[in-house]
Amino acid sequence: MTALAQKRILVTGGSGFLGSHLCDRLLDAGHQVICLDDFSTGSASNVEHRIGHPNFTLLEQDVALALSPASLAVDQIYNLACPASPVHYQRDPVRTTRTIVLGALNMLDLARATGARILQASTSEVYGDPEVHPQIEPYWGHVNPVGLRACYDEGKRCAESLFFDYHRQYGVSVKVVRIFNTYGPRMQVGDGRVMSNFIVQALRGEPLTVYGRGQQTRSFCHVSDLVEAMIRMMNSDAAFTGPVNIGNPVEVTMLALAERILCLAGSVSGITYLPAPADDPARRRPDITLAHRHLGWTPSVDLDCGVAQTVAWFRHALAAEACDGVHGRHGSDAARSGDTALNVDPSGVHADVGRVSP
């Protein structure tokens, strides 16, 4: 990369699962990266291997607090800061809404002041429990505005509204992606997401908890595919603002996923059934026609290969956690030893992850 092509890029939520992988990709491409995080749900261990890198700056701050444009003159902003798993966003729903909405406002103000292009990491949850399947971007959704998930669902919907109002009213260059279920290395052990829950339960020999009859569906995109799509979206033609769905259109029931994970983990844990939670979407699958047409993007990591890699990562993470408990090691050291044992590259993605042609 030439010096002229190098950009100064802010990634909010940069120490989180998705943000840390994005920081790695941007640094490897030769950009200057400012990782902003308050570590409320992210982990410093996700980015500690980048500490000391000449193009990497770690800034500990709450995205809901205003930032000085003079000290953060950037070319691009990826706004990922948000508690994204049900366990995290339902723990303090008022703070969740504050983080999403005030965070979006602060980042949009920064983009307006600096002339930066800004990308909002929105979510498939804006569709709620959809009445249209697969979900297409023009669909307005079916969301309960007063339910337990509303702090996240409606917060993200409000953030999208702010992005397009800043675009129309102030001419801010915006991009909006709607992220469907994503998985891979660096997911947290207790984050409450279905993929991590199933894998951790399988590896611990605990029954996998399936809600209802397990016939609700999701689609799962590997983190490396997601990051590729986000970078393509950020650098796409200015006229294409989105929103655009980013996810894997291969749909799988929760029961089938549980059985698949048991097999790939070599576990005999079995399955237990619990009542379905309120407002749990029955079906979730993206239509990615727009992403393919405008970004030339389709996911390429095969689910079985990606899940096998993620199982291996969690196996070492749990072993490191157990070692930490016995020997009193620091959590960051435990995470680091897990990466070393897996021979993971700086992005946290195995070199031998299986890929299939689009």
C-alpha cells in the first residue's frame, strides 16, 4: 500500500469480537487504526497482540461521551460499539439504548466535523420477528417496541434513522450494514449467543439448551466473511449508502445446529428443551442480493469448517480458563495461550479454514 492510500481509521468497539478482527484486517492493509473501547463487553486480550504496533492506538473511552474532532481527525469511522449479545444488552437496557443512540450521535457529529465517512454496524434484529422471509432491506420489520429486546432492536433502528438524517440534512457520507448472526474465534464463553452457548455446553459435557422445539432458524456467517463485507461496503461507491444485509443465506434450525455441534465437538452431552423466550424470532435469513450486486460479496466459509475451527478455539479457551483457575493466571495470558496453541494468525482465523466458492 502506498502512503497516499493509507487512511486514519477509528473503530469503536474495537476490542470486541467483531471489532478486533476488523482492526487486524485494517492494520494488515497498512492503515492507521484507533481502537476505541470502554471494555464493558470487549476484552483487552483481543487486541493486546497489536499493542506497540506503530499504526495502532488504543483509546479507552465510552462511545456515549463526546469526542474532540481536533484530537481525532480521521478518514473513516466504523461504529461497532454496542453490547451485542442478549446477556449483555439486557443486563442494563437503559445503558444499552444510551450506548447505541448517543454513540451514533457522537460518531456522526465527529464524522460531520472531520469529513470522515462513517459505517454503522446495524443488525438483523431491526427486522424483529419477521413476517417476510427471507428478509430484504426494504422490509420495515415486525418489532415489539416495549419488549425485553427493545433496548437493542429499537436502539439500532433509531441509530439507522440518525445516520440517514445526518446524510440528508448535513451531507455526511454514511454506510449502513445489517449484520446477521456471526461466529468465529474470540467469541466470549458466556456471551449468551446460540453458537457459543452450544459449543461451550458441548465441550463441558452439559446438555445443549434448545428453546421451544428447536425449529426456529438462523443463518451463520464466519467473522472473516463479515469483515470482508464491511470493508468492501466502507470503500464502495458513495451513492450506495445501504442499508445492506450482511450474512450467510444458508438457513439452519437450532435443533440441527445443536446436533451438528455435538458431532463436530465429539460430545455426547445430549439436548434439553426449554420454553421459548419472549419475542424470539421464528425465522432469520438474509437476502444478500444487494451485497452481491453492489459489493461483489458472498460468504465463502463453509459452516462445518467454520464451526470446527470455532470449536477448536473454544476448546483451548476453556482449557486456558481452567488453567487460569488452578494457577491464578491473568485472563489476558489465558487468552493469549489459547491463540498460541491454535497457531492462529493475527486476525484470529485459522489458515486452513475451509472455503467454498460463492
